[in-house]
Amino acid sequence: MRRIKLTIEFDGTLFAGLQIQEQGERTVQGELEAALAQIPGAKAKIYACGRTDAGVHALAMPVHYDSQDSIPSDKIPFALNSLLPSDIRALAAEEVDPLFHARKSCAWREYRYRILQRTMPPALERTRVWWIPQSLNLVPMRHALEYFLGTHDFAAFAVREGSGNAAEPRARLEERSTVREIYKVHLEVRPAEGNGREIWLEFVGSGFVRGQVRSMVGTLVEVGLGKRDSNNIQALLEGGRRSEAGKTSPPQGLYFLRAGYAPYPRSG
């Protein structure tokens, strides 16, 4: 038996998320396991680095599975891609230590959120970005973004299962830890195709609670629209409730970028 680390890319538009759902909806895990079941010797059970919600995309998501097949590692992506639907692709595969675990061994994860700021809504990018026609003031957004750096309790940005934007008492959320460390935050402005601009918000952290990135982005957008003071982020991190933070941003702008299995390099 050998353990295979697989790196996958997927378009989350038509998926109900990464993890298999009780309702039998289409998921990334379900499609991957269905493909693996067609490879003799492969165990049709995958373990992912993290989970993504419906509509969220991934550029390089690590997963692992165990197998007794004899396919050379560099040929596995070709075999899987011949069996997978076109909105999932295996990018790379390698044999790893039997103790490796895609999620438990992970030291950090990186996400990007794309905002398209222009007057007219997009046609081609409608499932790839959050379109915001209003002007965003990036100065207070950059200031607010810095508050997320370091170790904090992100209970105010955690979304419970099936709750949307519903508030959950901090005491209940603390039954499962909502403390995470953010190593890097970044805001980048890029020209958009045609006209307007794209705003990329990037986060690197030890891990992220359910809905955290989208809740942080929704709150930052409220800062950029002048609906919230940038200093309010600190208050939310010190004891806020989910109902006091911004709305959860739509899923289509969020991308899982990559994960690392060595400590994240610290600057300075």
C-alpha cells in the first residue's frame, strides 16, 4: 500500500462544495472518489487539505489517498483526468510518507478573493468574481486588513453549518476553537479586462474557520464603502459576534490558492 498526494484544480460553480453531502448533491470529493473507484487497487476515499463551499474554486488543492495500484506517480494525473469531469483536473501526483495527511500535516493555506469594480456587470467572469459597481476606498481597507495579522479568535467571522449570516454565540463557537493565526495579508489592484479594476485580497494562515475568508472580505468591503470604520475590525476580533461583522461575500470570488507543509517563512 502506498500513499499518494494529489494536487487538484477545480471550478466550483457547479459543485455543492468539496465535501460529500448527505443530500447526495454533486461534490468535488464525490467526483474524485468515483474516478478513483475505476482504478484497480486504489482506495476510493480521499482526504483533502481543507473544505470549500459551493461555488468556491481551487487552483492547487492537495488531497491524499491510499492505493495498491502500480501506476507511476507521474502518470496518475493523466489516468484520472481521463475519468474526471472537465471542471476538475488532477495537476500533479507524488508518492509520500505513509504518515502524511493532506489536512493534518498542513502548516498553512493561502486564499485569494477577487472583486471586480466597474459600472457594468460581467458576462464572462460572472462565476469568477464579486462584482461591485460602487467605488471602494482602498486606504481604510488596507488599514483594516492589517488588523487580521497575528493570532486571534475569529468567532465573529465564523459561519456555522447551514446558517448563512446567522449569529452564533461566542460561547457555543468556543466549543470548537475559532483561534487561528494569519501570517500574511495583501491587497493588490489590477486592471480589469475592458475597463474598471480588480481588487485581490489574499490571506495566508495556519487555517481558517468555516466562512472566515468570505466574512472578512464582506466586512472589508463595508469599510471600503464607508459603512464601517477600519478600527472596528479590532473590536470584532476582541469579542464581536457574527451578527456584528459584515455580510458573507458571495462564493464565486474565492479561490483556494495553495497549501504548504513546512512552516510559513516569516519576514524579518
